[in-house]
Amino acid sequence: MISRRCDSSSMPPGLPDRPAGDRGKPPMRRWDNHRDRRAKRRDPRPWSHGTPPDRKGSAAMTTSCHPLAGPAVATRTVGQAMLRSPKRCGPWTTVAQARQLFAGGHVHALLVVDGDRLLSVVERGDLTDLDPSAGPLPVRGFGSTTGRVVDPALPLDEARVLLGSHRRRLAVVDGGRLVGLLCLKRSRTGFCTDDDVRARAIERSTTAR
């Protein structure tokens, strides 16, 4: 068998010598190469075959269309979540009367007021160790406002910090005037509403019949 060697001198004129890996493939015609270049010039997207660059225009479009974009959602305040008509006690409510109110199990804090002005917040634990002889005394002297009041403009997240792990109620005071009660649910997953309070009152009255 006669072996024929193919070198550049034996190739037809006009065809350039190609790498060994491309030998055996049909040679690329010049007009194919020109057509590819023309197609790239017509394509207005220089990134059409890859990832678009991080340009200001693209970023602006993404921000305006993203569901989480835009102004931050307004934080709820204490004034938006508070009970607006909490039960109140007069300034001369006695310790004995307060104990009767706490005995029902539905009252956890007494708001002692003089008109609209908050005098004291009395919690159940304030009366636990009192001597029975304290019964006739005004209960306001055994309560406190320290750590038990909050401003209506305070964000709820900050109010949760004030409540801590052992308290569920804060009197809402605006300029010394009682305007509401912030009441954390027993599950600590949300705050009581006026509708919740009315529904429980109706349920208790129906059960008592």
C-alpha cells in the first residue's frame, strides 16, 4: 500500500494550512465569517449570550419592580395596638376592693386614675404579701408607674422589650393622661384588641346564665 503524505506543498492553492485537529472538516468560507460579524453588529444586546452587566439602568428597573422594594413598611406603634377603653379604678379604691377584683382571674392589673390622670398601676403580685389589716387602705400606694407605662408613639418592637418575659400589660400614657392599655396575649404572639375583650365579656355573661 502506498502512503501519501499531505503537507502544505501538496494542498490546493488558496487554502491556508489548518491545525491538525481541524483537518478533515470542511474549510470555513470567508462569507460565513463575514455573516457572523454582521449578525453581532445587528444585535443591540452585547450581553445576549451571557449575563448582563450590573448597570445602573438594570439595577433601577429591578428595584422598582421588586415586591419588597420602595419605602419601608411603617412600624406599628403602641397607640395602634392598645385597648382604648380599659377598666379604671378611682383614687380611693381600697386594697380589699382590689383583692376582690383580682380574685376573678380576669383582671391582672388595676389602673388607678384621678379623672384621666394615671396615679398608679397595681399588679396582682403587689398585694400578695400584704397584711390583712391593709384592707381599708388606698391601693394606689402599693402600686407603681415605674416600668409599667409606655408612650403611645413607641414602636411595638420596643414595647415588647419593656414587657420582658414576666409582664403582659403596660398602661399607655400621653403627657400623664391615661389613653389606653397595651395587653399582650397569653400566647405572647400578639396583642389583645377591643373586639377580643368584648367577645370574652359576652362569652362570660352567656356562661354565667
